[in-house]
Amino acid sequence: MRPKVKWHRSFRFAYEGVKYALSTQRNMKFHFFAAFVVLLMALFFHLHKLEVLFILLAVTLMIVTELINTAVEKTVDLAMPDRHPLAKIAKDVAAASVLVSAAFAAIVGMVVFYEPIDRLFREAKSTQGYTLTAGSIWILLCLVMLTVIVVETRFSRKGSRVQPSLLSAVAFAISTFITCYATVTFIALLAYLLAFVVMMVLYDKRSRGFASLLLGALIGGFVSVLAYYLMNI
């Protein structure tokens, strides 16, 4: 007869499972980062209680399905080390559960955050004074690329593995320029969605780590916004 596990030890085992998934699974790292950003946005926009509950439900569902997917993958690898059609089906079905929860989380995010973002976008547009020209856009793109090159060179001298992605920075800079021109919130959101898709494609190809892609995106967006703000002074 197996000895009973004390309740506080079961919590420790569960915590170790979360740490393992977070430290070894690339998708889990992204889910935790996305959850952190979404919860910060919920605080920033002062969402209502019901909207916060939907956000928490989507975040919890994403993390739970990813934990189950990790457990299924490791169990299948243990039971069937060699390739087998049934093992592939088990992994694919577990991954499908993550995809379904991700689609649910994306729909919840679009429904909950669209009105606050639309209100913020219209307020920013009402105070906009400077209009970008074709020449200024090319100058700002060159400024973004030079900033990334300087930062990347600086990090490479220190031997750091985190180097900003040039393509990610350019994608988010272009999205920012489109947002400056757009008068409809949905167009601006689509522009940033395309930039995000570019970042995910680069991440999927494993050409750069997620930290490098995120750093490039932050540089591209920040330099564009800062330059645009300085031109409005």
C-alpha cells in the first residue's frame, strides 16, 4: 500500500510541475508572458468584474491545456519511444486542445479589449497634429534599423545571447506608422496583428529566441513612437 502524500507536499509537487513546464516548454513561456501582458492591460483599462472573469477564464484555460499537453507528450514518449501512428494521434489531439483554448482566448481578448482600445485610439487621434510624409517614414525606418544594429553590436561585445531582431523591429515600426495614418481602430489592430504574425513566424523557424524578437519589437515600437512624439513638439 502506497503511503499517503501530505497535502503540502502535493502542492509542492504541483508547483514543480509548473516550473518544469515553464522552464522547458517554449509555448508555456509565451503563454505566461501573454497572461502577464493581458492582466496589465486589464488593470490599465479598469475592466469590469465580468470582463475580468472572462480574461481569467481564458488565461487559466490556456495554461491548464498547455500543462495537460505537456503531460500527454511526456507520457507518450515514455510509453512509445519510437515513432508510432497512435503516438502521433495522441500528441496531435493534445495539441489541438491547446489550439482550441488559444482561439477562445483570442476571441475573448478581441471582444473585451476592443472598446477600451477604440476609445483610447480616438482620444489619441483627436490630439494628433503632425502628419507623416513618405520621406519622414523612410527616415524613421532607417533610425529604427540603426538603433537595432547599435544595440545588437553592443550586446555582441558582451557575449550576450539576447540580440534584438531587425525584422521584428521593422515590422512593429511599420505597424506604428500605419497606426499614425489610420483613422479606424480595426485597421491599426490588424497592422499590429500582422507584425505579431511576422514575429511568430520567426519564432517558429527558431532563427531567433523569443527574448530577441520581443526586444526587437519593443525597440521598433518605442523608437517610432518617440520620434513621432518629438516631431509633434
